[in-house]
Amino acid sequence: MSTTESTEPTGERATSVSETAEGFGGAGTLGSRLRAWWARRSMNGAAYVRLHCELRTARPEFELLATRSGSEDESWVAYGRELLEMAEEALDRGAIDEAWRHLNTARRFEVYGLERLAAAEECQGDRSELEVRAAAVREEALDALSGWQRRAVVDLLCDGSEGLRDDVTDSELRAASRILHERYERVHMGRSERQRQFNQLVLMAALSGLSLLVLTLADWMWADAPGLAGAVAGFLATPFGATGAEVASPGFALFMTVAGVMGASLFGMRSLRNRALSTDVAQQINQLTVTGARGVIGAISALLFYFVLQTSLLSEGALLAPELVTPELMIVVGFAAGYSERMAPDVVSRVASITDSDEDDEPGE
């Protein structure tokens, strides 16, 4: 293992790391404090405990390395201390992704101290801590990485047979560590995005169920009320006791679209559970937009079936007899339309095929 002169972060520290990060997560607005409160309540408990323990041990290890290498007054130590403080603050705010990034960067700064110790340790004939960390990073990277990331780490740390080189420098070790850390951060980010989307789907399902209950109570309680309340109750047609004529009313269509949103929420939660985790986190589309789009599609699909079940276009074996189309059946079909991604497109294709066949059967063609 070669020992080169330690290269430290250069430049005046007119703007510190913490000052640079103030614009990204600093306290201040009521909205940021509310988001922090919600993030702390909704974070994964096991992830919090693991990161909390990592931070509790990382600071004494960092300070001990700074003392042993005689680097207490050097810039990399100051930056590392700020990063550890920022990681603790991010954890308190519930920003686990941000906390891990700060912690991993502080650990890469430790390589400056390990390079300082390497010369003395090699003179004593011992294996340097720089070599030990390089060996650990190599083993971890070969096991966890694939594709270009694995090839990059092999190029940085390994010889032709993928064994650890004896002349790995501190800059090569930092670069390899960064690749490994970015892989872990992307995996954690993907899991966090999936958890956030799952929470959004649960909230959408709960709100749609609550809407169904509120609309039903409004229909019952305001039935004889005067003014606007009575007009609202007259417009609504709850599936709990609706007559055959009321099934065709716009007020009943509202309940059917709510059922479609509930079905879309359930399908979204099920698909998240069965979908393989990808480290390619979408950067262009907000997850809240994706969740909202699921609800909108479910509502539109349910509304489509609201009209389909009342048409005679598909009467040849594809649709129940009109007298069998009950409010309960309509709600079930609306839920199924939101749940199934193929149900509405299949019906549209069926309608298109029937209309096309009718045109082909016209005389004179």
C-alpha cells in the first residue's frame, strides 16, 4: 500500500457545510416543521434505530481517528464534524435519506486520517488501517454491486484477478467508497419512495371510504331538511336503499366513482407489495402525482361502467338483464373497475368491436 501525501479539502471555509445546507432543510416555516413532525411519526422504526446506533458510534470513532492522526485542526475534521451534526439533525427531522448521505460522506473524510496513519503503521511492519478499510470496501463492493459500478470499483482497487492491489491510494479508496455508498443510498431511496407511495394509497383509501360514509349520512340525515342541505340530500342516491330509478341518477354515479377510487387504492397497495424493488428512482414524476393518477383512473373507470351497465349495446350475453342491475351490483362493479387495470380497456375494446361489426353489416357496403 503506497503512502502519498495527504490531500485535504482546500479553500476558505467562508461558507460551511451546515450553512450550505440551510436552504434545503433548515427550520423556519410552519410548513417545514409540520413536514418534519409527520416524517418523524411515519418513519420506519427499525430504520431509525439502526441509523441512531450508527451515529452514536460514528462520532467517537471519528474523534479518535482525528486525535490519533494529529489532525484535530485540519479542514477535513471540521467538515466531518459538521456532517455528523447535520446527520443527527436530519434524523431528528425524520429525513433518514439525508442523514445517511451526511454520515457516509463523513466516513469518506476519515480516509484522510487513515492516510496519515498509514506511513507509521507500515514502518512498524503492520497492516495499515487504510489497507484494512480498502479490503473491506473491496469485499463489500464485489458482493453488493453489479454492472458498471462493480467494474469501476474493480478498476480502482483490484488487480487483474480482482485481488486487492498493494498500492491503493486514499483518493482511489474514497472514490470506491463513494460508489458503494451511492448504491446503498439509491436502494434506501427506492424503499423510502415505495413506503411513501404506500402511505399515500392507504390515505386515499381511507378518505374515499370516509367520503362514502359521509355522503351516505348526508343523504339520510338531510332528507327532510330545507334549503341547500335538502337539495344536496335530494341529489344524492346512496346505494344503501336506492331504488331502480335512482340507480340511473347522477347522485348514484358519485357513489360509484368513490367505489372506483377505493378499488384503485387497494390495487395500488397490492401491486407495490408484489413489485420488485428497483434502484432507478423516478426523478421526473412526483410520487404524489402517481398516486393521484391512480385514483383518477379508478374513478373514470367506475364512471365508464356506470354508463355501460345501463346500455343495451352489449345485451348479447355480455350484460345482465336490466332488472338484475341492482345498486349493490353497481357498487361492486365500480370497485372492480378501479381495482382491475384491464377491465375498462377490455370493455372499450368490446364496444369498439361491436360497433365495427355493426358498420360492416350495413347494406350497400
